[in-house]
Amino acid sequence: MSPRPACAAAVLVCLAACSTGGLGGFGGPATLEQQRGTPYAPTLDPRGAEVDQLLVGHRLMQAGEAELALEAYTRAAGSNGLTAEVLSSLGSANLALGRLGQAETLLRRAVEVEPTWPEAWNNLGVVLIESGQTSEAAEIFRRAYALDNGESDAIRDNLRLALAKRDDTGYDPAQNQDYRLVRRGSGDFLIRRDG
């Protein structure tokens, strides 16, 4: 057997380790600073620092992985406690999974903890509209819009759709309406009713 294949493999490993990306460029762990600009869920920090599970959950929600996001949000609750943001995130993941009762309970708790947070009120409104509580949902969206000073297009659109659904006696429930879940910071989640 010729030593050439083994020698060639050793040279490739050495070149990979000497590249600017190090072994991390070939799928290994990157630093948290390198991971922040990517759309992928962060991995373990090689220095042993804990990864923000809320960030992991938000990225998983954006990727449509609500079950995995729920697990990340549950880990965040273990490390951060049941803050308004954790409660709202848990509620949003449950809504995406179709668990309306659990989502409503969690989001009501989130607005009790932080009553001036428009995103949590908006997400509660989405749960209410999905569960057929149109009148209350319209009032919740109105409160969210007022708390946000009318700055969020997603909240405004949700309010408009809820008012149209509430006021239209000929409303067709089979109509496909898009309601947006929003979270603190950048990003939002779209809930679509399949018709």
C-alpha cells in the first residue's frame, strides 16, 4: 500500500487548521461573535459560555421549527425565570403549534408581568382571533397599537383585519387572513390560517 493517500490526508488536515477559519470553517464551532451574524441557531461557545436560549428559540421560530423553539424557550425559563419575554415566547411557540389554550394562558401572564409591552398584547390578540374571540381580539390589538404609538405595521395590519372581521356580518371564516406575531427587537412571525 502506498503512503501517498495517508500523506495527502495529513497535508489537508494541516492546511485546514492553518486557514483563517481554522477547523471551525469546516463545520466546527465558531466563536459567539462569528455566530451572531448568521441565521443559524448558535452552538456552544468553545470558551464554555452559556448560549442565550431566547436567541436560539427566536431563530428556530423564524426557521419554522416551533417544537424545537419551545424547548429552547423552556431552557430560557430555567435560566432567566418567567420574565415577560420568556412567557411571550413560550406563548408564541404554543400558538404556532396550535395549542391555543396554553398560548392564551402564557400570553395573558406576559401582559400581567409587563402591561406596557405592545408586542405581548399583539400576540395575545393573535391567539384570541385564532380562537374565535374576535371582539376581545380587536380591543387587544387596539391597546397594542396605542402602546406602540402606531409605529408597528404588523400591529396596525392585525388591528385592521380584526376590526374588519368583527364589523363584517358577511365575513367568511374560510377566508385566508394573515396575522403577525411580533417579538421584542427585530423580527416577527407570521401566522397563516390555511383555507
